[in-house]
Amino acid sequence: MDILGQIHADDIISPRPLANWLLIAAEDVRNQLGLPAGWLNAQMAEDTLFRCGLPAGIATRLVTREYSPNLTISFIGLLDQIFLKLHAAVDRDGGRHLQDLLDLAPTAAELLASAVWARTQDPSEPFRFNMIQMLTQLGHGNLAHQI
């Protein structure tokens, strides 16, 4: 499970460093459920997301769940999952991110918005080329001229 950030004053900020109580709780859950080491991590936050910017409006689309008086978790919404999965699929040559993206079944409009945002993360021509290849593979090569 990826920790994208922490909410502070209605803004999403880097979760680094992860709180010690959270690391202890994650280890307890890992041992109880037999999960692999690092099952809960902030690797995504270490990537360029905080240097280049999160998708606009992401904080307004969070889905919040209260599990106890001391534990509230906000999950990113469907559109933001599409944004991040398209970026990851292009950046990392598909793999599980591509399958996750396919499972989300994005519309052409969602893919276009995601591609435009992903180009803010990496404006290089090789990334653009790979993005066009990915959109074509997804059956939306016609969007290439818009990114």
C-alpha cells in the first residue's frame, strides 16, 4: 500500500518521515497477515510527485474513512488513481501498473487529462513518445496530438 502524503491544514504534504507509531503498527499488521516487508511504504512520495506537483484538485477528491477515533485514512479517488497509474505505466513500461489502469477502465477524457498531467511530471520527448505508444496500446492513439 502506497502512502502518498499526509493531510495538514487541508493540504497534502510529504509523509516523510513516516511516524514511528505507524511503522510499528504496520509491522504488527505485516506479522499478523503474513504480508511482505515494505507492504506499507512512502516510496511514491519519494518520487517526483512532490517536486513536480500532484494532480490539481486531488485533495478535494479524497475518500475518507474513519476506522477508529484515532485512525482516519483518506484514499485517492478514481480519477487520481487513473492519473497516477497512467504515469506509472508509461514511466515503468507497463507491468502491474498497466493492468491496474486497465482494471480502472478509464474513459478517453480521463486518459487525456491523465496524459496531460503526466507530461507535467516528465516533459521530455522520450516520455511523450512512450505516452503516445501507451495511448495507442490502450486504443486511444487519436489523443496523441493533444499531449
